Amino acid sequence: MNVESNAHLVDGKYAIGDLVDLNHLRDIFERFTQATGFTIGFLDHPGLNILVATGWRDICTRFHRGCPASTEICTRSNIHLLDNLQRPQQLEIEPCDHGLVDCATPIIIKGIHIASLATGQLLLKKPDLRRFRKQAALYGYDEAQYLKALAEIPVVTEEQLRNVTAFLGSLALVITELGYTNLKIKEETASLEREIAERKRAEELRIRMEAQMLQVQKLESLGLLAGGIAHDFNNLLTGIQGNIDLALADAPASSPLRGHLDDIATAARQAADLCRQMLAYSGRGRFVSQAIDLRDLIAELGHMLDVSISKKVSLCYQLSESLPAIEADPTQIRQVIMNLIINASEAIGEGEGVITISVGAGDYDREALADMAVHGDMVAGRYVFLTVQDNGCGMDEETAGRVFDPFFTTKFTGRGLGLAAASGIVRGHKGGIKIESEPGKGTAFTVLLPAVDRAVDRLPAASGGDMLWRRTGTILLADDERIVRDIARKILERIGFRVLVAKDGAEVVKLFREADGKQGIPIDCVILDLTMPKKNGAEAFREIRAIRQDVPVILSSGFNEQEVVQRFAGVNFSGFLHKPYHVKELAEKVRAALGA
């Protein structure tokens, strides 16, 4: 079909062949022709391609369209007839130049003329034989055969011709309209199916988003809980650790109390680790990062790993000889390693087993990273991997999908934070965790951490400080927890300082202003808790520095130093004490702040 544009297409896209089953239409027209003797032609518009032709007579097919010259006359006559069709239900009768009569009506859908139906090859009166003999001679027809074909042409009235053409046109129009309606129904059904599918996908996405939102809310809630615990719990631990340190300093080496004090100190450290673990799970912890070699951490943990697992379980190490550094907090990564090893040991149970620890590096694309069960802002690139594989009981898919949920455990009551904490730490380091497990065949946890192109940081060993140095002067100590004020005051007084204490931000500013006056005793150093009533540490800090710029100020908090540094960006404070702190840490920070 030759259509120059979509101007003759219904809805700008449908031709007659799209709306009508032409084979079905041909069957209907052939039966009508057999019953009535009327010839039928069905043509597209404006191409005038004959789509259906039934009952065409020999005088046309054999003679009039049998030679080029007479065929041209037939074509010109058809064009003239069909081009005049413009209105719905219009009927046009036109004698052709060969002496026969044709009648046509348009098929118009939604104002678009897309086809025409024609009947013809008929006579409205008895033929003039002289004319047809002349045509036979003009075009070289066999006269006898030509006149025989002419004798087969029925003679009908004009009314009959119009009625039959109108009927066939209406029939074709109804069939075409039904085809258009069916096509629109199919389209609407397909559109509805797509809409239903899209709604289903949207609903699935909504459910996933709600699940993710619930997880985020759980993280946020646990983060708030952990923040409150970090503040209150670390204040209590500061008092506990400080008093233990003082008691150990006073107790003779032979005292039987030292063993009990050491046990209390160990319990206090474990309590502090638990608090950090909850913060790590929330994913909000700030890490003290440095470039580290993962193999060094595993080597440092060697003895601790051996004593943490069952005696029937052996460790097998597969460590790459060449490994790029990772930017990470060593303490947090040690915790991840310990949690994975202990989890693997528990999966093996009471029997004999092997835990394989593999370390290496590789390049990971987005497709590979998509398999991570846990991930935090991961991008394609180079990663260092740590794989902890056991030959224990393994997990089914449902269990594997829940192992990182807080307090979920398949072991016994009281456990369930280890892997949850590990997931928070790895997310915070922009890494990921992949799980491969099968019931009865063991489990492999693979941790990916971004590799960095820099040398490993080799930090000097930390100084333990010196409790024996002495210094006179006045220190202003502010903390809203009595137990912290009491222990810090005892430590500072033992060094030799005079200590003024304040229980809130407003009081510390008042004491500092009075001490800085002409009748007061100048303050040599201020130790300032960040979370206090009336005025918080930041507000008190600004007012103190407004009174005197050169006074050393040591900030103290249960939150870590990096978070404090961010809050005090551009402000020069003299040191930071992370709660819970030991006696030597406090003494060393004061010593450094005073330049002693």
C-alpha cells in the first residue's frame, strides 16, 4: 500500500488492513456474489490497491484488462469514480469508457476515508452490439469470444445497483467499525494489563521501600538509643575505670585485691565494647581511620582468635602476599573479624571443623557488587576482600536473609548483635558483605572494603602517660555527672592542682568569669563536658573563649573525637578526652594542654 503520510490513517496509525480481516471479508463477499451475481471490489484509499475482488467477469479480466491500452482506460475510469467519494454513505454511479457501469461508496471511519467498496461490470440497459464490435476490432479482441463474454453481463436497474452497493458498503463499514472497536479494546486491555503490571511493580516497590524505611527507622531508633546509652553509660564507666585506676595505683603489688580489680577493669572494657558495638550497628559511628594492611590486623588477632574458638576447630590462613591498603578504623575492623570468626566457630558446633580465612584484592563491577547482602554506598572499583569460610551447619535462604537483623540468633538467648554490628561497621566504611551458604555444607562470609592507593600508616606506640608528674595551678572542671566530677577531681588533685567544679554550662561560665576577675585566681585549664544542662558545652566554650582567648580548653564526651572535631571546625581547642577514660589519659591530656 502506498500511503504518503498518516493523514489517511485512522488515529494517525491504522490502515484498512489493520482494522479488517481481509480473508474473512473475502469469504463474505464471495458468498454474496454467488447468491446475487454482483461483482465486488474492495480497495484501500488513497492507494487504490485492490484488496478483495469477487465475481469479476471475463469481459473485464480477460479482455478489458487483458491488454495495456484498454487496461489504462479501466484504471483512469476507476480513479475518476473513486476520487469523487468524499461523504459517508455517498453512492456514485459511473459508466466506464468500455460501455459497462460501476458503482462505489466510501468506507469512512472517524472522518477518515480509508477504503472504498465498488460493484459493477454491469449494464443498465441492453448493450449496443455495434459499439462492442468496434472495441473488439480496436483492441484486437476475438470478436466472437468478446461478444460471448458480453452476453454474460446481467442487466440491472439503477435502483438495484444503488441498493446492492449501499448494502455492501454498510456491511463493510460495520465490519470495519467492529474491527476498529475490537482493536481499541485490545489496546485498552493491553494498556490496562500494562497499568496493572506497573501498579503491581509499584506495589512491590512500595513494599520494598516500606521494608527499607522500617529498617532505616530501626537504625535511627537504635542510633538514638545508642547515643543516649553512650552518654550515660560512658559517664558511669568513666567513674568505674577512674576508681579502678586509683585503687590499682594505691594497692600493693602483693595485694589479693589486685586480681579482683583487674576483673572489674576487664568487665568495664567489655561494657565499653558493647556500647561501641551498638553504635557500630546503627551505622552512625564515626571511625578513627588510617591506611592499614588487613593482614597485619589478622596477625595481631592470631592468639585472640585461637582462644576465642572451640579447641576442635582449626584455623587455615590464605593471605595474599601483595595487598593494597584500606582506609579503616583498626579497632572496628578487628571487631568485624572477631565476630565473623566466632560466628563460624559456633556454626561448626561441638564437632571438629575448619575455618578458612582468606584475604586478597580484586576489581568489582556494578553487577558483582549487586550481590552484596549488606552494602554502603559501594561503587565499582578495587576492593580488598576478607572471606571467612566454615564447614559447619550452613543456612537456608530465609535464615541467611535475617542474620544481620539485630538480636536475631539461631544459637541461644543473649546473642545476636555480632553480625548486626559487623554490618554497621562495614556499611560505615562504604563496604559490603556477601553470604554464600547451603544447609549442611557450611557458610562463607565475604567482606569487601575499598582499596586505597597509599602507604600503610605506621603509628608510634601510644604513651601511657605519667601519673607521677606534678604541677600546681587551678583547673575548672565541668560535667553534669557527679561520678565523673568526683573521679576527675581526685585525679587532678593527686597531680597537685586546685580544682573548681561546675555541674552545668551556666555555672562553669560564672565560675570562669569570677576567677578571671581582679580578685579571682586565674584558671590554668578548663575541662568541659559537651552535654550539659542550661548551657551545653559548645555554648559554654564560646563564652569562655570570649572572656579569655588563651585559656586551654579540653573537651570531653562519650561521642568520639571526629564528631567533636566536625562540630568545632575552625575552633582551636587544646585536647579531647573520650569517655570512659583512664587516669593516665586524663593526666596526659592536661599535661599536653599546659605544655608541661
